[in-house]
Amino acid sequence: MLLGPPGAGKGTQAGQIVKKLKIPSVSSGDLFRDHERRKTSLGLLAQTYMNKGILVPDDITTKMIIGWISQYGNKGNFLLDGFPRTLAQATSLDESLDKNNNIDRAFYIKVSEDVLVKRLSTRLICVSCQTPHTSARDKIKESNKCVMCNGILYQRKDDKPKAVCARIREYMNKTSPLIEYYANSSILKEVNGENPVPKVTQLIIDSL
């Protein structure tokens, strides 16, 4: 699993790891948006929290994730991107997985708050493939097109500066205890997320 605050690069690293290891992955954020697009009751409920920059309650998130694992992760290899986010989610996950096929490595991608705010408040997302665009924003500002699929780019409501700060505060309050939880389980590996993307990827792959 990949842990870290909003903007740490979990989604980017998940994409790289999936390509190299050829395993399925899921992001709670992607699941939220998928449920929202399909207008499920869980999706509409989750959106009310996301728009305020507040973490979605544990029971909603866990139901979505466990459902995905049951459908796609039952062959034994999968990557969780940004889940769990709270101790309650972590214990629920542990209880739901087979003891012989539990999470064997948790990576904490560490990034300073100043860098996080800058990354998120300037980030654009592709409406089609959900690829994030941050460092290249000035270059693609005029075209407003995704460099991967040519889809239209937009800024998520929870990437506005005010919402970004609220998300980081929520992370520090609710998610930070997970670092100690997985460290005590001897499966935690800390990675400097301010390194270039390829270096972060290589550090994770080397550890695996």
C-alpha cells in the first residue's frame, strides 16, 4: 500500500508500479469519483465530504474498497493507493483479508507541507484518464489538453488552496497515526517524496 498526504504523489507512483509489476491497483479517490459518475448512493454521499476538503467517513470508504478487493484482488497481488487513511480502516482491512495473504509492505511517501500546497493548488486533472498535470501546467494552460490522451483538463474542487489546507489538516489529525501502526507491524518503509518521480519509483521497486 501507498500512504502519504494529499499531493505526495501516491497516484503517480501507483501508475508506475502497476506498469512494472502488472498488478491491479485502486485509489479510494478514484472509487469515489467512479461512484459519483454512476450516481450511486455511496458516491453522492462521499462527494458532500470531498467538496468540503474533509475525509470521507470510514464506513463509506471501507465498503467501496472491500468491494473492489473482493472483485479484483482475490488472486493475491494488488496495490492500495492511499487506503487506509485511518486506524479504523486499517483494522477493518486486516480483519477482511486472509491472514496468509495480508499486506506485506506499506510505503509512506513523505513530503513537506509547503510542497504539498504548491503541488495541489496548481494541479489539473484529465477528465478522461484522470492523469494529474502539475509541473507542466504552464505549458498546457493554453491548450487545456491532457498530454496522455488529449482529454480536457480541470481543477478538482478539493484542490483549491483553502480546501488543500483543510485536507492536509485532516490528514495530520486522522492519518498520521497509521505511520506508527504499520511501523509497529514491521512493514513500513519511508520514502522521500520530494525526490524526482523516477527515483521515488526505483526506491519502492528496490524495496519490494
